[in-house]
Amino acid sequence: MSKPEWRRWPWLSWCVVAATLIGCQSIVASGVSRPRLAVLLPMGHRDAELRHNFLQGFRLGQASVEACGEPFPQVAWHGTNSGDAPDPQLMPSTELKLLVAPPSGDLRAFAAFADERDLTVLLPYQRGQSLDTLRGLEGRERLWPLVPSRQEDLKAMVVEDPSALESTSSKAFVELFKAAGGIVESYEAQPVQRVDPSNNGRLQRFKDDMAWSWVPTVVVADAPNGPLSRELRAEQQQGRFGGGAPQAPNWIWLTEAEDLQDAPAVPWQQLGLQHPARGAAWAEFQQDFQQSTGKAPSLLAGAGFDAARLLALADAAPLPLSADGGIDAMGWLDPDQKEVVPICQAFDQRRRGERLRLKAVASDSRFRAGLAPSGQAMAGLIE
């Protein structure tokens, strides 16, 4: 059997799987048609669950496009072995402009392939250490991560009463938290927000910073019955502190274990990861996913949902040009837009040539080349 014939068999087996999940209108054989959109999925024997999760989300994303009265674009589907570099023989079309890489793909290989073929690559599920290489990676402007880094799962703001004994632990906590991969959010020159509870102006500034950041966890360096703790607790219980009071933010205490008995019962939790960072539209997606599949979605399913919608919007109008005159398949996205737009409105804006920020489920939808988007994680006490 010749090499070209052998390469068809993984693709044919992929058709059997995909046809029942997405619909054959999206399955396009190389050589018969030359779409400008393609998806690479791993076909290894250990990849079945991963592939299934992505496709379930993708199918819901496709359905949301069709619910707007929009036809879903032609997409070329290709199978690959886990960890393999992209193979030009599987994607011979010179019309290809936008490629969805498999989860945890080799970023260096995809950056080189994208540069060679003058195309844009979406990274639906890239959360490990490889994301750290993006900043220094040549060709990163062609790579678009769709989900937040794992660091977004561990994000906190640290506040201390300078007069409290607990404030001596603030610096050590910050160092340990960062060493564990966490992010300490701060609007000050220093990572720890120093707040004298008797200074009303400083207290208000900190509350404003918390509301603006939507950080899911606040680290309190004060005794549970200290003046700063009492003030912040009262504000949160009355819905005036953080982005989700009184249920959030969650608290971490920097105090001795025996003193925690003085902490009163509160409606928020204190500390442990409940879900990874994700987008504001997750709740609606989760409801639809559960109705469709009978189970809760994974972040990978959410990435599949977002990927499908981004492909459809990219194909809905001529692709914009980059500064150097090449095609910029994602140049119609604007991560700096304050408001996100629903999918049907996004099609209207796309056809008018407007830039937009799409409502997403797997991140905050601030998509940028070479940078992972952000999102909201939930922390709480592990009991």
C-alpha cells in the first residue's frame, strides 16, 4: 500500500466517529474540496475521551450558529497521532487560513507550520507549561490560545492591616503562593495591599480595587476579630465587597489555627479550587450541555464550543489583512472591547467589517495572539 493510501485510513476512521456527532456537512475530504478552515484532532487509542469532549462542545457551538439562521462553514477534519507535528501532506490546500490544533499540541512545531503556510492556529486546550514558552516563541503572533492558563486557577489579592500580627506572614505567603504557580493581583507597587481600617479613603480604594479585579479570593492578614476583618466581613455580608458578595470572594486567613475558632460563620468559602478559570457565559453553556448529554461539561468541551463559533465567524466575511499585508484570520477580534456580544449580533458586526469581542464560555474572550486569555476560577475550603 502506498504512503498516500495508508494515510487515508486514520482519516476514514475519524469520519465514522465525527459523522454521528457533528454532521457530514462539515466533513470534507482533502482533494474533493478546499475549505479555508480545518480541525486537527488526535486519533491515538488513549485520545477517545478527549476527542469526545471536544466534539460534544463543538457540536453545541455549531448548533448555536445555525440557531441564528447561519449555515455552518465547510471544515476539513484531519486525524493525527498525539504529539505529532502538523503534517503538510494531510493539509495540502493552499486556501487553508485557519487551523484548530489538537489539545496540548507542540507549540514550536505549529508556530513554524503556521509561518510556513501563512495561516492562523487556534489552540483550544493549551494549559500546561508549554504556554510559558509563548512569550519568547518566534511566530507566536499566529497562535491563539482559547482557554486561560492554569495560573488563572490560582489568583488572589492579599490585604493586611499593618498593625496586625498576621501581617508578618504576608510576604511569606506571597512567595509560597507564587512558587506554587499562583498569581497575586495588586494595583499597588507592592503585591500586598496595606490597608489601615481607620483610614476610610484607603479602605474605599481597596474595595474599589477588589470590585474592579473580580479576584475570586482575598487573603486576609488580620485576626478574625480584628478591625480590618470585621469591616470587610460586614461589607461583604451586605453585598458591598468584591465582585460577587455575599457569596464571593472567598477568604484565606493568615492566622494561627487556634485563633480561627473566632471566625464567625459566613456565606463564602475558604479555600480550594472548585473549578478552573472560565468565562462568564459558562452557566448557560453548562445548562445546554447537560440537557444535551446528561452530564456536566469539561473545560475542553467549552473550548470546542468556542472554537466552532470562532471558525464560523471567521468564515462569515472576508478575512482582514495584517500590518505586513498578509491574511490575519483573527484580526476581526478586539480584546479591548468593554462589552461582549452574543453570536447572532457578532455575525451582523462581522459582515459590517466591525471588530468585536465574542461572548465565550471557556474564557473572558479577550483573545490575543501569543497570549492566553483570562477567566474566573472559584476557590473554597477543601473539607
